[in-house]
Amino acid sequence: MPGATLAADLWISEYLTPHDVWQHGIERILAHRQTPFQEMYVVESGAYGKALVLDGKWQTCTGDEFLYHEPLVHTPFVVHGHPRRVLIAGGADGGAAREALKWHNVEEIVIADIDGDAVAACREWLPEIHQGAFDDPRVRIEIGDAYDFIANSHGWDVIIADLTDPIEHGPAFKLFTREFFELCQNALAPGGVFVNQAGSLSPPLLDLLARTVKTIGSVFAHTTVIQANVPTYGSPWGMALASDQPIDTLPNIAATNALLASDTNDRFRMFDGQTLLGLLQMPKYLRDRLAAETVIYSLANPPKFFSRSPGET
Ligand code: SPD
């Protein structure tokens, strides 16, 4: 076990900022390869179970993934009310698809992920996360650029952008731009809901989330932020929720629980009406930051790793 004996330890060291590192002791490397799109590790950590790490960024792990995937999926589903067709951009690990399958009326789930090697590795090494979702007849996997797939598809009730961090030249950065959000808006059916993982809520890292929400808000009529706490991400995490229909950020607890009881298998570890109400409450520093934000991301002005280039203010 790393740290317990005098030995050559193995750690995943993720830079959360250029000056802050979040380290996890690794028991075993299960898979490692440079795919055509990113460097991929699947590892077994000592404390948080098996994990997927892409381009040095911790993506998900068996120890706390439910704290990410349940809010990411069930919040837009409850806001929509009766989702049938669901598109997941990214989502290589299958955790979001697994959660979507808990809804009885869901007929079709497409996972559009650019990296077939990552999907194959997650299928092989992370069955605890996908739990067979890839083989459910309602699920279809499209290996390819989600940007192009969404540009050519329509009628989705919910679009979930379950993406990697928007590293420059990485596979995800253009899916954080106004052009992509416009494609998503066009691809949604009337009453459709969009959600994406939008980055850290830690004050020094807030540019990405604030600018992403500002950009989404320049496309959709209504936006808000889901606050998730995923310990292995190193800070509270934000998800942007958007629709052209109003979003009730004070949802009635009993009404949510009744919907979950009638329309799902009700097998949740963290999500229910009370949890949803909490997820949708933004603290003042965050509301103030969103109100002050002016930057809109575009293909010509995409997000930058650690938010800013050296020297940029
Ligand atoms: N580094 C944290 C951002 C991770 C977002 N992607 C998560 C993918 C899980 N399905």
C-alpha cells in the first residue's frame, strides 16, 4: 500500500491548478495506452477503487462515481419530466447510460464518444460502473466526434455532455463552445433539457464554469448550476443545466419523490427529492461570479487549460 512501507510508491498526481496537486496511491495499473485522442490509464487506487484517468485528469472511479453520475443524469430527467430519447456526448465509462436506464420510459440512449479505445477499456475494466449498460438493447454506441453527431441528429429529450476536461487540443474543448451549444439546442425536441459537466466550483478555478454557463446562457433561455460533491475531483463540481423552458430551482420534494417512484426503478444511492433541492442551490459567491461573467467561449475563443494562459488576466 503506498505510504505504508518504505518502498517505491506509485501515485497518480493530478494538477488541479499549476500549484496544487491531488494524489492517489495506486495499487495496480490495469491498462495504459496512448489512444489516437488521449493518454489513458485504468488504475486500481487504494482508497477509491478502480479509476479512469485521461490526459492526467481523473475522470471517474468506482469509489465515488455515483456522486457524479446520479446528479448529472437525474437532474435533467426530473426537470424534463418524461424523457424518452437521450443523447450522451462522451460518457465512455457507461455510468451515465447506466443511470438513464433506471427510467422506465427511456426508449433510446446514444453514447457518442470519440475514443473507441476508451470505451473498450471501460467495458473491460470498469464493469462496476457500466453494469452492463453497453449491452442493453436501448443503448447504442456511436464512436465518433459528438460535435458532428449532434449536428446531424434531432429530437432528443435530454442531451448530457459527460466530457473530459477541455484541455487545449484535447478531444473535448470544442464541446464547450457556443457553436456546440447551438447544435445541442437545435438537436433537442421541444421541452428538451441540456446538461454538461462544467468544471470546478473552487474559487481559483471558477473561470471555466462561469464562462461555460455564460456561453450556454447566450444560447438557451434558462440556465442554472447543479452543485455536486465528488471527492476525487478535489473540489465541489459544477454542472450547467439549460433549457428553453423555465427550470424550477426550488422543486417540491414530495413531487420529485413521486415522479421517481412512478417512473424509475428507484434504486438511487444519493438522489431523491431532498437531494435535488440541495443540488440546485447556488451559494452567493457563485451567483455573484455568474452575474459578473462576460466571456463567451467560441471555436475562435475556446477554453484554456487552467482557464488562462500564462500572463493573461
Ligand atoms: N476531472 C474531472 C472531470 C471529469 C469529467 N468527466 C467525467 C466522466 C465520467 N463519466
